[in-house]
Amino acid sequence: MAADRHALRRVGRAARDRYWVLQWRTLPGACQPRIRSGGLCASAHGIRFAQNSAPELVFHQIGVDDDPSAVGAGSFDVAIATEVIEHLVRPHNLPGFAKQLLRPGGHLIISTPYHGYLKNPFIALSNKWDSHLSPPWDGGHIKLWSRKVSASFASTERVECLSYERA
């Protein structure tokens, strides 16, 4: 997915040989074999899917509300949560969970679908809110994020935001 590729570009080409990267996304193409990587997913289905897609990598069935010690404290240089935070009931748990898994000086990269002034009317005018939010789907979108909301979240969580980018 584009968000995964963009996040990995942010990690940098040099990091591919020496950084341990933790990825919450467990869909095909999300875990790049060239990067020493591990993956997390709260759903058993997601873990099975990831293991079938990349059997050489290690995946953990764990969510941000769980104890991260099962994965290993200070085990990763970078944690990437692409298109994850909008699915979380308690998004404020994500930064603290990631901090426990990151080595000192580590980075957390979060991406989320942008909901702004042009996208929302387009979804409404095309009568696509039901399919966009998919209310009956377990694990579907439950939060909408804009740049303003993201900035407020970063401030509240005392997370330094290095940049806002559109992929």
C-alpha cells in the first residue's frame, strides 16, 4: 500500500540494513523482507494472513491495550502504524505502547486516512459513508482524523511531530 511504502521511505535506505522495524500492519506487502521486521496485529485472522504472506518474519497477536513485554521491551528502532489508529477504541494507548517497544531515540511513524474539507463532502455526495465506515465490520473505522485533530493528539500525548505529509 502507498502508506506503507511512504513510511518505509521515511525510515531511509540506510536503515534497511541495520534497523529493526516493527509494523502493526499485517497485510501483504506491509512487511518488507529486506528490512529486519516484526509485525503486530490484534486479530488472529490478521496474524494468519501475515504469516502466510511472509513466513520468514515474526508476528505477534497483541493490541495496544495489551502488555507489550511479550514482544520485548526496547526491541525496535522504528515502529510503524499505517492505517491503524483510526481503528483503535483507545488511540491514546498507541504512543505509550510503542514507546515501551522502542529503543532510546526510536521513532514512531503513524499514518491515517485524511479526513478534511474536500474528502468528507465528496463521500457524502457520493453516498459512500456506509461503505467507507463499514459499521458492521469488526475492527472497522471508528475515528476520523484531520491534521488539527492529529496535532492536538500529538500535543496531548507529548509526542514530537516531525512532519505532516500526504502520501
